[in-house]
Amino acid sequence: MTAARKHPVRAYGGSQHRIAKPVGRRGGVVLMPGHSAMETARTLFPSTVVHASVSPRVLIDGLNQRKIGRKVMKGKWRGFRIFTLTLEECATCPSSCKQWASCYGNNMPYARRHIGGEAFEAKLHDELAALQKRHPGGFVVRIHILGDFYSADYVQFWRDALTQFPALHVFGYTAHPPESEIGAQLLDMAVNGWDRFALRFSGAGFHSLGAETIERDEPTPHIVCPSQLNKTDCCATCALCWQSDRTIAFLRH
Ligand code: SF4
Ligand code: SF4
């Protein structure tokens, strides 16, 4: 058993290395200025974008996501099952995102991306209600593997969901600047409800509650994601994103 494998793989689902990365690429895909995907605020893979009415489910077992894992193995959310949620990148994101051209969605040709809106929110609500029943002791949603909070109403959706579903716990990141209208609402939710809404602000220059992208050899005062350093398998065995209020640094792909 390596240092990165302190827990039996079957317990948390493993790091899902069976889910292959796209091959033939070194480093992430960075779009050239003027690329149509950037200009139209769309994903590079429009055929993967689905309406909620034709999606089998919007919340996906963390087992199916490389680097997420199925069940939290440590910390205050220990034992909680993890589910992921994916929207269309760029279409739902603030154009101020500093990773707009180098979005890691550019490297995810197989992810099912959901279109935001009323039908999506209705389906998401039903699925959260079902998870509340199935996991009344707690469950986690890794919010927005791709995509972001696309409206103030959608932020309110999550505020209401946290009240309605006491077992719900959320972690993830947003590119909304904390001083923007949506960013200010999210900051309020994170600061006043971190125990269940661990949302980090990407590229905001925070020393806590932040997330920063750094180059591989760049010195940083922040904690570097241990999974990227091969010190742990996945989020399920790490838990830092919701355990620590220190900013986390991610190595650029
Ligand atoms: S907010 Fe995230 S998903 Fe959206 S463009 Fe930026 S990096 Fe991509
Ligand atoms: S710091 Fe830990 S919890 Fe956060 S993304 Fe990396 S592995 Fe996951």
C-alpha cells in the first residue's frame, strides 16, 4: 500500500484511474484568441450538452469522476457519499474567469454538460430530495465540475436547498468576483455557512477561502492540492477543500 493509499480502495471508490485522460496531449488545451468557442461562450464539445429532460440524472456518483471518489474517508464529512454536478463551461460562467481560454473543460470531451434553467433546477431539486431521503445523515455535492452559478436566482436555489435539505453539503469553486452581485451572495453563504457550503473563490487573491492556479515550479504561500502532488488519491481521501479555510493552489494542467 503506497502513502497515497491509506484507505482500502473499495471504501471510497479509488482514484478512478480506469477513467482515461484524453490521450495525445501534453498539458491542457489553451484556445487561441478569437476561437469560436471563446467568442460564443460555448464548450469545445457542444454535442455533450444536454437538456435536463433527456438526461438520465444531473447528480452523478463521485465514483465516476476521476479524482473525486465515492465516499468521504476523513474529517467532519466522513462517511458522506459524494455526487457531482456538471454544467456547460463558459455558457454558465462569468467572462471574467481568468481560465476562460485554458478551462479544463477543454480536456474533458466526454463529460455530460447540463443546460441551466427551470427544467434543470426542477430535476436537480427532485434528485436532492431523493438523496436527502436516502442519506439523511449527510451527503456531499461537488458543485460544478464544469460551469458556474449562472444567475442570482440559481444562487437562491442553492440557498433554499440548504434550508430544505439538512443533509446536503456542498463544496466547489466559483470564478465570480466576490465584489460582483452573484459573488457577494456566494461569499455571504460561504462565510456564514462554511460547515455546509464550502465554496472557494478562484483567482480572487484571497489568503483563505480561495483557490489559485499556479505554474508547476511557482512558489506559493498556499496549500497545493495533495492529489496533484500524488500525496493522496482523490477528494474523498483528502477533504482539504472543505476542512481547511486556507487557500488551495492548483497546478496548471
Ligand atoms: S469558471 Fe471554471 S468552468 Fe467556467 S470557464 Fe472558468 S475554469 Fe472553465
Ligand atoms: S485539495 Fe483535496 S479536496 Fe481539494 S481538490 Fe485537491 S484533492 Fe480534492
